Amino acid sequence: MKKYMLTRSSWIVTLLMLLIASTAQTVFAATTACPAQYLNGVAPDIQQASLKAKARELCYDNFAVMHSGISRTPIWSAEHLTRESIENARELKGREAFHPEENLPADERAELKDYARSGFDRGHMAPSADMPNRSARLQCFSLANMIPQNHKLNTILWVRAGIQEIEKATFGLPMPSRSSAARYTPVHVL
């Protein structure tokens, strides 16, 4: 069963990456208020008018989110991971409470009641396990950083397959694990 789950998760992640790569020609560079989170300080630019409507960039201490006021979810998140940030995140224990994003207009933000009895978990776009301090961890529990996620995906695929397997499936080569932060090369994740 475990081997099947890893194979299936690898296939799913690879398929998603191929779909993203196939639409890469529609992504152009844009200026950003959060340059530290993007490679070379440049964010993707949304070209599709329907996605661009009510899109807002939100800058946090350790990640950024391009938020859609239409879907009331993030379009993407971006973060810059370093050896130091991963080491600090590994030492941080506990979790924070989910909360609505007060920096968004009420009609463009998700509320806790939106997830109540919906059948979906609140899935982090920028993972809480990447947050290097209490302030960043609290920020990452903003509903602006959440997407509705299938419970099995949130609790089984991510936990059983683990980030190491997902990274291998995505990039086709082994990536340093968070437990080997001493060998971790700084990366930008979108």
C-alpha cells in the first residue's frame, strides 16, 4: 500500500507540474511589493483578465500570497527558504489558530464559517512547517494563505509521501530534506 501511495502521489505531482509548465508561456514578470520572496525580486504577472480582477498581493514576513478576491483564496504563494530559516522552523513547535485576513475587504476574504461543515480542510499554500518564528507562523494561519483541500490529501498524501518524495517527483532528483538543513541551498518556492 505504501509503495502504491508513493507511486500514485509521484504521478499526481508530476502531472500537476506538467500542467503548470504547459501554461508557462502565459506568465510574465511583474513588479512586486515583496521582492525578497521572489527569484531576482520579480513576481509572475497574471495575464488572464478574469484572474487579474480583484487580485491582491499580500506581503508577510517570510512569504507572499497573490490573493483572489473572487475565489477568496490564494492564486499562489511564494517564499525564500534558507538554511537558517529551515533550521529555525524545525525548532518551532506548536500551531496557531486559523483567522480571517483583516487586510482584505470583507467581501473578498474567506471567513472561518466558509470551511465549517464544507467537507474540506484548510490547506496551507505556504506551509506552516516552513515558518521560522512565531510571528511568521501566526501570519501563515491567515485564511488568505488557505485553499480548500481534500482531507485525505491533507492528512495522508502529504504525511505518508512526505515532502521529500513530493520534491523528488516534482524535480526528478532527490532534494535535501528539512532534517538535513546544513546541506540546504537557498531556494525560492512559488
